[in-house]
Amino acid sequence: MSLSSLEKFNKQFERGEPRTVCGILAEERAGRFAFYIPSSDKPDTAALIEQVGGCLPKLAEVVRDPYIVLKSEYEQVRTEIASSLTPQGIQQTVKEPKLWKRQKDGRLRPEFVYAKTNEDEYNTYENRVIRSLIDKILRFLKLPFDHAKDGVKNLYEAYFQSASLNKLDLIKLMDSDLFRESDPQDFADYSRLYYLRARTNQLRSSDFYKIMSAYPPFAGRPEATNLFVHNQNYNACYKLWLFLDEFGAGLSALSKEERASVYSAFVSIAMIAVYVRMGFRVVRDATVARIDEGFSLRGFSLENDTFRVFLDADPEKISVLVKCSAAKAQQNTVIRLHTDIAAPYPGDCQFVVSLYRTDYSDRIACVVPGNKNSLRDLESIVRCTVFELAAEKSIYSKVCLVCGSNMLEDKGYFYKCEECGAVYSFIGEDRVWLNQFNVLSRNGDEQ
């Protein structure tokens, strides 16, 4: 899953000017702020393709025929196989008595001598830069590649869980204009970037790359050595490194901690926007400045004529407490945020919202700024916290409104079904607040 849309969401806060959540929502209505951010807007992609594409032939030539130095060493070899001796080798041999043995004729002769060996030395400053440049190119191609790939729409990308839906469900959900959003320019960029990535990956299979991988990689800004200035191929690689540094300054990829903080802000504010669209009014607002430094909300609250909602957030979770005075009941929903793709999904919560594609589940959803349909999944989670509908108390205080079972317990302020686990409270005689229910399998058993 591309992280570019999340980085673009963060850029809407990069000036660090304090704004209230209500102010942000007003900006959204005016078109100056967005939760859905298509990732096809990539003004620098053409320049990156041109620079990398122009340098790759020269980089490949460096990998094929790198600049090496001749490394000379003196090694001990048996006297009979030494091809020739240098004055330096003779001096070192004479200095070590243990190399000499007395022969049968009484004379001392060396059993081993120091012979000069020549060996190609790859480990130069410039070659360490070249080896790191190969990895650097692949890192920098990834973000524009994901941008371009996201711009070419398909059902699987648009509906993350479509593989688990039957055709009838998919037809109900599918946006008939989905494929109109595909941009021919995105496809052209995707094709070129795919080619550049493939060619660069080939260089990682070269003998040069394997040899240089044994040495520490280069980091930082390379110096303009004589080889980088005067050798045509090395000079092109040196200039590409400088270009990538300049290109990367505009991308500023988020660290692990920043990513978690920005994602929490995105999900929290998007949830608040859903409540407002549902008719809730903000009672207690909050100020937001930068969102990449430990974002949090405390005591943010909204209300409508039936519910009062309190929302707390940090980079790990969002807690939603809903109170209903008419039902004399409240419900706390914990939403865990999953931003580390290597970490397992947390289990101590009602929902998990992930930055990455998830398996089909009624508890876990992938929500990202770059996918409009995933924002609908987030809206469904919000609706679950205040889900009310018309139902006669005289009937559904005896029979479960979810599964129809009569194994329904009156817990005082709410009813709980022992068959399917549904929990609901009545708001008057003809309205019910459905607090919790489980998805049932086709045979009627709880999943």
C-alpha cells in the first residue's frame, strides 16, 4: 500500500499553524482541505524518470567495468613455486630465520619465501558510493511507482476485500465510474518506472554489487573526487546522487513514529467529519498544529438530540465513548491503529484500522487517504457507535432483533442475546440503539 497519500495529508499541516478541528472541517467544505487525496498528482515524476533513465546506461557501464586499483602484497609461498623474487621479498625472507632449513649438504636454504602477489582492489571510495547509489535509486523509485500504480484503477485495489465478496455484493458496492478515474499518463509513468526498477534490480545481481556488499555502504553527500569529476560515467552517477538528494528533500518520507502520529490524526479527524455529516454538533473543540509529532486529542466531544460522543486519540488507538441519556446507557469503543506492517493486529479492541491492506473481516479495515472506498469503511465504523433504528420494544424485548432468538436477557439498561451476542438498548418504545452484534455464518453459528 502506497504511503504517498498519507504524506500528502501531512503536508496540509506542514506550516504548523494552530487550527481548530471545526476550522479544518470548514476548510474541507470550502475545498481547501481533503481527506481523500488521489495519489496521481506527482509533478516530479517526469524529472526523476529522465534523470534515472539517462544515467542508468552509464551506471551499468561502471558496474561492468569499475575503476579498481592494483593491490600488492607479499605472501609466504613455497620456494619451488615462487615465480620471481623482488628485493623487498628477499629482505623479508632473510629477516625470518624460521623460514630457513639446513639441507643435507649443510647449507641453509629457505623453505618458504615472500613472493609479491597482485590483486584487484574494488573497495574504493567511489565504488562504495556507486554500490549505495543502486540501493538509493530503488528507494526513490518506489514512491513514484506506487503513485503511478494507484492511478491505474482496478477492482482489487479499489475494494480491498473484494476477493471475499460474492458477485452480488460487489455489484451493490461497485462505483460504475471507477475506471474513468484511470489516467493514461499514470499508465505511461508506471510502465517507464517498472522498466527502470527492473534494470536497476539487475545491477544488484552483478559481481560488482556482490563484491561491494561485503564493505560498509556509503551514506551522506559524496565528495567531488578526481574520478567523479573527470570520468564521464562516474560523473553521471555523482550528479544523479545530488539530484536524488534534492528530489528527496521535497518528499521527506515519514519515520515510523511520524507515520503513526499522522495516521492517528487522519483517522481521528476523518471520523469527526463523519459524525458532523450525520448531524452531530461539536461541543468541545480542539486545536491542531503539526500532526507528525505525537498527535493526540483529549475530551473532544460532539452531540445530537440522542447521543453525546467523547473522543480521545493517540498514535496507538482512538477511544469513542457514547452516552445516551434516554436509554440511561453508554458504550465505549476502542479502535486500534495498525501502522507497522511487521506487527500483528492488536486484539484488545472492537475494531482495528490499518494503513495496509487487510484480510476480509468485520473487525479490521484498511483506511487510507488515497482510497475513497476505504473512507466508506471508516464511516461504517463510526455508524456502528451510534447505530439506531426503529423497533417495537414490545416485540424485541422478547426476541433478538439480530438473529431472532428468544434467548434474550434483560440486563436492566440493555438487552443481550446469548445466541449471537447482540447488545442493544431502547430509546423510548419504538427506537433501539444497537450497541454490538456479531456476523453470523451461513449455518447460523457465530463466527
